[in-house]
Amino acid sequence: MSEDDIKTAASSSTHGKIVRDMQQLAHQLESLIFDYGNTLIEFGPSQVDACDLALSVALENMFGTHDFSSLQEIQHRERRSPYEGDFKENDLAGTTRSLIHELFETDATDEQIANLLEVRFNVMVSAIHVNPEVHGLLDRLSQRFRLGLISNYPCSRSINHSLAQHGLDRWFEVVVVSADVGHVKPHPRLFELAVSSLNVRREATLYVGDNWLGDVQGAKRFGMKAAWIRQYIPYEDFPQNAGDHQPDLVLDHLSELAGLAHPIQE
């Protein structure tokens, strides 16, 4: 047998094991719950930069010139802050007001804050693009499992509008957004709301997400199974620590979940 034949056989064997493992896991599941950004859609550094740039332009029109790198530093700090302490979600109006005070040493009016929130809403929604194959995958999975979604984002209107705009909302029986809960994943309250709304067992639910802390550790601590997806570059990265829970699946691409929809081979 040639070296190429050996490699082909090894690859085929590995693929077969992955399929069998996927089918065995599927047999244990009642539901799948997805993260949104960097799981179903790309929302990484380029999308975050686009959001920051649009906010910067709006701020310059209202208050004058400022240092863009300082704005990005403040934004990065605010995006990380919910993952500290008791995982409280940011109030977007409040953080926008604080940003203005720190950059310009002035206080914004309620009207200015409302206008800036609209800018942030519009640019976030416009930055999202959905690959067509996502619909096909969710369609196949929905024929076998109940589907839900949990998203960490400080504006639920943005998430719900984006899901509806791209036709993704029809696949999910429940959508939980951190802005409505007051906490972010890995806080257990978001997972609890999702499984109770679906009326499924947590141990029979697979959570699919990219965030090692919020998604993988949050789901596993709550008693769910977890799939860690590494398809996109995250804008928030958390280290793996000793004693962390390990995911039940590691995915390089969302399409690999199609293996769960395959019939069990007895």
C-alpha cells in the first residue's frame, strides 16, 4: 500500500469515527440551541471594526474630532466587562453615555443618545450576512430536533431584527438575548430560560457556540452538552484554564452538524 493510500485509509477511518460519534450523540438529544455571532453568522474583528467606525463618524458629527484608537480601547473594555464578576450585561445607553463623557468630557442629551443607539442598531444589522447553507442545515436539523438560540448582545432589538431580516427566526422556537435577561452567558439564567421554554431536558440539549467561556463553559456548567465551533475569528477570546469542562464536539465548520441529522445506523 502506498503512502497516499495509507493517508486516504486513515482519513476515511477518522471520518467514519466522527460520523459514528455524531450519530451516537444525536441519539441522546432532544434539542439544539445555538449561539448567534461567530456561530451561525460571522461577527468577528472586521464586523466589530465596522460598528466602531460608524459610531466614530456619528460621534464626530455630534461632538467633534476624537482619537479613534481611544474609542476602540473603550469599546473593547466595555465588551469584555460583562464577563467579569457576576456576568451582568451592559446597558447600551449607559455605556454610550459613558463613552461620550470619557472621549469628550461632556454629557450627552437623551436625544443624542437615542440617535447614537439608532446608528449602532443600523450598522450592527447591516454588518450581518448569512451563508445560504445555514438555512438548509437548520431545516434538516429542525426535522429531528427542537431548535433555540441564545445570544450575548446588549440590544435585543438588533438580534431579533437581524434574525427576521435573514429569515432565520422561523427555525427557532425560543430566542434568548442577554439584553432582556440582564446577564450574559455563562450565567445559568440564559440557559435555564431556553430549556424551560423548549420544555426539554438540559442533559438532552446540545449547545453550539464559539465562546470558550460563555458558550462551552456556560453550557457544560448548566448540565448541557456543548459543541465548540472554531469556524470564525472571534473578537473576544478567553483562555482555556486547568479544570475547564471539555466540549462534547469540536467543529471546524457549522456544516459538520449535518451529521446529527443523519439516521442512526444500527
